[in-house]
Amino acid sequence: VTVRILQFGATGQLAREMLDRTGDEAAVTALSRADVDLTQPDAIRRAILDARDVDLVVNAAAYTAVDKAESEPDLAYAVNARAPEAMAKACQARGVPLVHISTDMVFSGAKAGAYVETDPPAPLHVYGASKLLGEQAVLGACDRALVGRVTWLFSAYGQNFLQIMLRLAASQPVLKVVDDQRGRATASADVAAFLIAQAGRLAQAPAGAPEWGLLHLVGPTAATRLEMAQALFEVAGLSPTIEPVPTSAFPTPARRALNAELDSTRLQAVFGLQLRPWREALEAVVGQMGVTRGGAA
Ligand SMILES: NC(=O)c1ccc[n+]([C@@H]2O[C@H](COP(=O)([O-])OP(=O)(O)OC[C@H]3O[C@@H](n4cnc5c(N)ncnc54)[C@H](OP(=O)(O)O)[C@@H]3O)[C@@H](O)[C@H]2O)c1
């Protein structure tokens, strides 16, 4: 049987990877901004309650401009906190489960090791605080909700670290890359593949099942931004001059945590799997981007 997924977000990195995988296993109906503006809770509620066939709701949309959120807090809170709350309430009323995507940025980075789901959050900025409120609202309003936290999403789509590095490498004589931020970067493709593969199980899981709650959706290995950039250029056959710099060399309105590493033990324990190591996923994504040895296509 095909699981029918109603998805908020059609154009984002993760949303597009979900749409790429729509098929016999799971059929994804994606709602774009033109269909439902996430600043309108009534429109969100109607979209869920009026949808014809839906077994699972996925929220792949968010206000993701981390620095801009400092000057647009109302919009960030509306999209990242009140919108998922409206989704969770409507899902609860309709009796369908909800998958909501969150972030490592709910943490301050002060912990010495990788963060587990039970660690207390302490966001450093508006974006992180708005995402934390969204998590809490979702888990409080819907008893069949999975909140998957991801880190440094990368894909062949949209603007992410990989595209930025390739663009800068082509335009700057020396590329400054931070070497003191560490995390387990997640391929959007791997999150989408996980959600599509688990959609049937999630659609069936009753309230109280171990599938629900917070889940760190990251791979088994961590790297610094510098290590990721080096791997990217190696795979792409490029050799720009790189200057390692500390995060403090790039002052940003929203302060970045140095330790963004999430632990994936719970993913392994509950679902019996791990996502690909970042390096393997990066090779696949670079291949998909059409980057050829010696230059970007
Ligand atoms: N990117 C990362 O590195 C990262 C890291 C950790 C966690 N996350 C989380 O992962 C999830 C997916 O992120 P992503 O990188 O795929 O996001 P993205 O590429 O920035 O896409 C965001 C999506 O949200 C939609 N959206 C924003 N405001 C909206 C509104 N008011 N009404 C309707 N739609 C709206 C956008 O639509 P438009 O195209 O119309 O603007 C777009 O489809 C998010 O929950 C994010 O917080 C991302």
C-alpha cells in the first residue's frame, strides 16, 4: 500500500528531496507557499483537516535565515513555532501523525561531547529559540509526533555549504574556512530516504510507541567545516588555497555554536539503522551536482 504524505514545503532542500522520492512506497503531496502561507494558522488547519487522503503529515518548511531572524523575530516565531503548533493540533484532531524537522541549533554547543535527545536545549539566537518553541509545541499538542533534528543540511538543491564553497573557490584567491565548528552534516537526501522508508511504519505506530518524540537524524561521524570543504574539493577535483580560520573571524548577527554534534544512538536503537557517513553522502551529492574534475559544471 502507498502511504499518502501531506507535506508543507515544496521548494526547499529537504522538500525537493522528498518530492524526488514520491512513488509506490509513499506518495508526497507538497504544499508550497502559494498553497499555504505558514504565517496563517487557519490555512494550515484547513489544509490538514480538508485534505482528502492523508496518512502522515510532514513539515519540511521553515524560516531558515539564521542571521536574518535576529531582525525578523516575529516572522521567525510565526513560521517556526506557531505554524508547527497549528499543524500538530490539526493532526491530533484528525488522528494523523506528524513529522516535524528541527535543528542542532537548539543547543548552545557548550557540551563536551555529542548531544543526545535528553540533553537540555539552550539556543544562542532567535532562530534556535523559535525552532525550540516549535519542537515543544508539536510534542505538546500531538501524541503521534516525531521531531527529527538535522544538522548542516546539504544537497544538490538550494543554497548550502557545498554550493557556497564551490562558488567562493571559483571567485576568491584564498578561501577562508572555519576549522572550529564541528557537526554531523546531514544529506537532505538521507533524511528524505529515511522518512519515505519509514512512512508506513510511522503511519501505523500508535501513541506511546518508541518512534515518537525527539530523534537526532544524523550520521555516525562528525567533521569540522574545514574537513568537509577539503573533502568537497578532493571529490570535485579542485585545489583552491584554503586558509583555516576560527568562527570568530566571521562575526554574524546570530552566534554559531562550535559544537553542533548530535548523537545518533537513539536512531540506531529505535529504527535499527544509521544514515550514511557524511563523506559517503557528500560524494553522492557532488556527483549529482554535476561537478566535474577541474571545475563546476
Ligand atoms: N539547512 C540547514 O542547514 C538546516 C540545518 C538544521 C536544520 N534544518 C531544518 O531542516 C528543515 C528543512 O530545511 P531546508 O534547508 O530544506 O529549508 P530551505 O531550503 O530553506 O526551505 C525552506 C522552505 O520553507 C518554505 N517557507 C518558508 N517560509 C514560508 C512561509 N511563510 N510559508 C510557506 N512556506 C514557507 C520555503 O518556501 P519558499 O521557497 O516559498 O520561500 C521553502 O520551501 C527546516 O525545518 C530547517 O529548520 C536545516
